[in-house]
Amino acid sequence: LAMYVAVAEDRGMDLNKLSGTIQNDILKEYVAQKEWVFPVRPSMRIVRDCIAYGAEHMARYNPVNISGYHISEAGGNALQEVAFTMAITKAYVEDVVAAGYDVDSFASRLSFFFVSQADLFEEVAKFRAVRRYYAKMMKEHFGAKKANSMRLRFHAQTAAATLTKPQPMVNIVRTALQALSAVLGGAQSIHTNGLDEAYTIPSEMAMKLALRTQQIIADETNVTNVIDPLGGSYYVEALTDEIEKGIGEYMDKVEAMGGVVPAIEQGFFQKEISDSAYDYAKRKASGDRPVIGVNKYVDSGEDQKIEIHKLDPESEARQIARLKQTRADRDPERADKALANLLAVARDDEANLLPATIEAVRAHLSMGEITGALREVFGSYQETPVF
């Protein structure tokens, strides 16, 4: 975000007119994706500071994209995905409010990212339930007054974990149905996976086909003409109520543990996801959970050959050379001064880190140099394994 802001300001742009999103949801890393640098609490501060900076300077920017997608991909079930995302959301909002910001000054720019899995009706109900729960939480717990502060704006991506290497063309069908469930559940934007993503990042052909899948749903099916197409269905309404109730029960468990951070440190979320993943693996192995081409309707012949994306072997060397040249050309005095200022700000928990980080990137400090220096202040994090 600091790099984006620095480039925009250097080009004379009005930050309040810029739109965009950074994912920036660090808590889901400890819960599911396992990519972090610092301990939990200083990492949350970085999220807080990005949201606060956005509230003051970037009226149209999404400074965090709170993600249930990775919780699902790690093995969590539909309820865990949305419940844990709401618990994480509550923790971020509480932090920003505690820093002195009115909830209506930033809540409208919170954005979300969910998966769209294989169980069509469950996914529609999941999206409906989390939208309802979020609106109530923002209004009743945080006192939001603006309608936009209670609106859960979410992006949905089809489920990478469901894609198979055997019979990869079947992934086109999976992706189309998953995307449809996201539309029926009220997604604002969608990512459709490429048919070859079980192998590597998508080829040009796979990307175009994924795009056409969205366009067919949008332009040929007419499902976008109705706000809540399955509203009133007994089954969908009952599932929606059940999931919303389940979110509340998980939230109560997290609160009883002292909140999200103690729950992460005690391995609560991690164990819940691990148990769910293990249960799914057992059902898949036994055939109780059918996966076409893997444990049902398996082709005995050779797997279908498809074009896959080829990585340029020279790209890594080019980037390393560019980084070395940047370091050689920069003003060392300015870089040292910017780094010292960043560390001083980092030691003051009440200060916002982003302005100092913007100056650091203007001085051409690399991401590795910035995070490496902050590690001296914040420390690093070692997860306790769960069993």
C-alpha cells in the first residue's frame, strides 16, 4: 500500500479518488494460510494503521480484504469459513475503534473475500447468512448508523481445492456451478478459476475460458436480474437461519476464550480447521464424498493432455538485477534516515506506521529491508502445532 501511495502522490494524483484493494488480512494467515513475519499483535497494528490511514486519506480504497477463502482452502467447512471471518472482522473493527475512529468513518471500506464451494444450496445460504450476521453485528455491537457501514461487500472465488488433475476439462463444469452459486448468494465480484490450476497458474486459454464462464452467467442466464433469486425457498431459508445461528455460537466460543488473539495463540481455529480437513479427507478416501474423476467415474486410460503455463526461467534473475541496481543508485543517507524513522515510529504503538513506510519506499528501501528492520522491533512468530 505504501508503494502504491508513493507512486500516486509522485504523479500528483488525489488519493481520495483512487480505488483499489489490498488483501492485508493477517489474522487469516495465523488461522489458515501460514504466511507471516511478525507476532500476532504487532501484525494487527499494521492492519489497524492501514484502515486508519485509508479513513483519513483514501475515501474509495479498500484497506483490508478480510478473507474466508483461505480458511476454506485449508480445510474449514462452510460455517467455519464465515464464522471465523466474522470473529476476525470483529477484532479488526475493535482495534480501529479503540484507536479513536468512529465506526462509520471506515466501515464502508471494509471488504471481504469468500470461496464458492461445491454444495450449491449451502453456499447460497452461507453468503446470505454472513451478510445478515455482519449487518446486525455492525449495527447492534458497534453502533453503525450508515447503511453502507452495515453492507458486506464481498468478492467470491471458485474453489481451487476442488479442482482435479485427472480429467481437468471437468473443472470447467465445477467452476461454472460454483460461480453461479456466488451470484445467487449476492457476490459483488467473482473470480473463476482456470481449468488447469491443479497444475500451475492458468494458461491464456484457461484464463479466457474462465472469463467467458462469468460472461455467460452475467449475459445469458438472466440470474443477475433478481436481487435474491432463492429468497423464500424453504430449504435455503432454513439453511440460512442454521448457518447464522452457527456463526453466533462460534462467536460466543471465541469471546469466552478472550477474543481472536488468545484463540489463535491457543490453536483453537487451527484445530477446528484441522479436524474438518481430516473428516473431509476420510470421506473422500472412502468414496462417501464423491469427486468425479478421482473416486468416481475414474478413467482407466491416460490423463488428458492440456496446455499449461510455462514460467520464464530468466524472470527471477532479471528482478534480482533490478533490485541490486536500485540499491546501488539510491541515496544512502536518505535510506538510512528513512529506516531509522520507521523504527522509531514502530516503537510507538500509538503512531501510524504508514507515513513512515511511505517515506521508506520513497527512499527506495525494499520490502525485505523494511520487514527485516521491523522484525528487530516486533520480533518473529513461531506457531505451536496443533494435534
